[in-house]
Amino acid sequence: MMNYSSVRSDPPDETAIRAETVNVVRGTRHVLRDLDFTVPRGQITGLLGPSGCGKTTLMRAIVGTQAKVTGTLDILGRPAGHPTLRTRIGYVTQAPSVYDDLTVRQNLTYFAEILDPGHAAADRRHDNVTRTIADVDLTSHADALAGNLSGGQRSRVSLAVALLGTPELLVLDEPTVGLDPVLRRDLWNLFHDIAASRGATLLISSHVTDEAERCHRLLLMREGRILADDTPDALRTRTHSETVEAAFLHLVDEATAAARAKETTR
Amino acid sequence: MTTTTSPTTTPRPALTGALNLARTTTTAARVLRQLRHDPRTIALMLLVPCVMLFLLRYVFDGNPRTFDNIGASLLGIFPLITMFLVTSIATLRERTSGTLERLLAMPLGKGDLIAGYALAFGTLAIIQSALATGLALWFLGLDVTGSPWLLLLVALLDALLGTALGLFVSAFAASEFQAVQFMPAVIFPQLLLCGLFTPRDNMHPALEAISNVLPMSYAVDGMNEVLKHTDMTANFVRDALIVAGCALLVLGLGAATLRRRTA
């Protein structure tokens, strides 16, 4: 069996995402401001921050669907949006993007055919689709129309599409919103399994801070800036906090106080 | 929940060329599969033109000559209008549901997507045109001098033009409400000026000049050539080429409205 990493054309690099002074302006709003960070390969990095802080815009910039991104943003050794990255990245938007008038299996089969076209690949695609449906625990609903599923089930169909084709980088925008605790735990087990067994990199946004404890690294964002980039343990130690949530609040307060001090000295 | 297997040996798929046959046909099959889950839309698409022709035949009960003229023109106009509506709504849905963004983040060429849509709706247009043409010729006594195959060819080109226009305007519609309103805006002026109600050379010169640059005029002219001549005339070939050329041009414009990167 061929080793997955040997297929990779560029030299192995420990960095999956490298951002240097990344800025995004949407209309009159400066959504991302001078972001500098790196995301290591093979780990789960959590992207945390209040809603409206720029998480989704950053994710869209990484997968190459965001217009007007300035600065350097290299993904898997290529500039973001490079055509060769399209088969190597899986992206799940916050709202499930699947065809409501197709069944779960028909949805996945179509996207699998786009990723891996041709008659010769039919068996491989079939296995891939069946495995992916099992991964997101929808085997019993494989022949149900996506439009007839519950919200949580539809978002899992959307997640399954991103798991097709064994991507090297998975970008997941709030994948566990609206799911019950059991399913959330199972999905997080799946994410860890993907990172461990395939060596894939996962970037997962969330505003549920208890999920942050399950990430290898965290990027804390606030108002378009990176507030912290560290492991959960280091963050807790640095802020003398019990939980990541407390650490995050501590950092937000610190940043707000610093901004206010700057205002008054002006 | 099961665990994932070890890394699979999926070879890196080839990059998107201008057009990938497998991706185009799979997209067409997907669009048709979506429609299959919506039998009412299929029934409306196929039956409404037939019912309209039937109505028209008995509206002009005392004047079969008028039915010949208008009936032949309508055989070209129906597929254009239906395909315009269906395509504009379908692609608008694709844009608003996020599936378009997802597809464009995958190795799918814009040409594959558009050709896929054109292929799927083109197939449906063939069925629709065949039903309407057959009904008009053999049951409603539409008197056509030329070959019914030529009628079908023009109908198909018109359907392609409708698909192209629908795809293009969907880029400018933010909701289904707006998309439907584009029908009167884009189709009705052409309908008035295409020579259906009065020959184009009887119109005010300014309107005639406008009608000369609207594609539907050539669709109707082409139908009338088939109506009056046994052979494929030079005018027919010109009309058919103009309709086909317009369809391709608008499809190209439609492709330009599909952006991989959006604000």
C-alpha cells in the first residue's frame, strides 16, 4: 500500500497554515487585521471567539473563497486558493450546504464523482461514500432526502461531504452546533481519529468553550485580531485560570483594558 | 459510530481542464435526479406547453391559417420561457444554498457546471419540444411545409438560449421573487418584438432595429422558414446559427458570473 504522504508533491513541511500580516476588508469593515499565526500539521486547532469576530472570514480566506485577502497566506505549502489545493482541503460551512432534494447517498455520490471522476473509480467511490456515511452515523438515513432530515442530521451530511476524498486539511465552521452531547462527543472522537490515523490537520471553529479543551492548539480571536495562539494548558497556566473559558474571558478583559488605556492616553 | 480506516490510496485527481466530460455528465445526472424528486415540476414543464397549444388551436378555430403562424412560433418560444424559468431558479438555489461555493472550492470547472446544467435541461427540452411538436403536427393539424426535425432543432436551440439567459440573470437576483420578476423583464420585450403579433417589418423602424438584435426574433424567423419552405433555406441556417451563437455567448457571460472568490 502506498503511503499517503509519498503522494504529496511538495516537500514535507510541519506547517499546514502560515499567515503573515493577513488583512481582509469587506466593504467599509476591516474584518481581519494583520493576522500572524501558524497552524501545525496533523493536529486539531480550535478557532475560538465571539460571533462576528471574523472566524468565518478567516476560514473562507484559508479555503480560498474569500475575495480581497492581502498579506501572505500559505496553505499546505501553496498560496491560498491555488487550484491544486481544491482536492486537498475539505470545507464545511456553518449552514449545511447540501442538496435538499437529493438523498444522503445521492448527495455524497455526486460530490465524490466531482472529486474522483470516471468509471474506473466507481468501486472506490462507492466504498468511500459508504464509509463516510458510517463515519457521521447516518447509515440508517442513507436513503432519506436531505430536506427531510433534522437540522443536526443535515449538518452531518454537510460534514460527510468534506470527509470524502481524505483531505489533508479539514476546515470546519462550527460543526457541532445544535447537536446533542452524545453526538458531539462522537464527532470529536472522529475528529481526533482523523487527525491521528490520517495525519490530517483540522481547523475547527466553535464558540462552545468546553470543546476547546479537546483541541491540541487554540487560536483565540476578537474583533478581527488573534488574541492568543497556544495550547489549552499553556493558556490556562498563563492566565492562572481553571478552564479555557475563564482564560479566554481573562484575555478579553485584558485586551479591552489595554484598548481603553490607549484611548485615555491619546 | 465507526472509526475511520487507515489512509486510502486515492490518486490525486487530474486538475480541472476547460471541460471534463465525466464531471459534466455527473452534474447533468445530478440535476435530473433532483428533478425526479419533484414530479410536479416535470409534469408542469411537459404538459403546460401542450395545453397552451391545444387552447390556441381552438381559440383560432375559425382561422387555421393564424394557428399555423402563431403555433409554429410558439413551438420555439415555449421551450425558451420554460427553460429560462427553471434554470434561473435552479441556479439561484445553487447560489443561495452554499452548494455553489462548495462546488467551486472543489476541482469542478465552471464550464463543467454550466455544461452540466445545459445538458440536463436540454434533455428535458427535447422531451418537451417533441411532445409539443408531435401534438401540434399530428393532433392539432398544424400545417408545416418543412421537416418536423427542423422545428425540433430550432426548439432545442431556443431551449438552450433560455437556459443560458436564466443562468445569466440568476447572478443578478438575490431571491426567488426577483428571479421570477426577471421573466417579464427579459422575456416579454422579446415576445412583443419577435414578430409573433405582427411582422417585424411592420413595426416602427426604431422597434424593428431593436428586434433585429434580440435573439428571440431569429428563433421565430427560423420557425417561420420551416413553416413556409420544404428545404433548409439559407435564412434558416442563418437564424439557427444566430440563436446558437447567442446561447453560447450568454452561457459564457453566465460562466463569468460564477466566482470562486466572493466578498
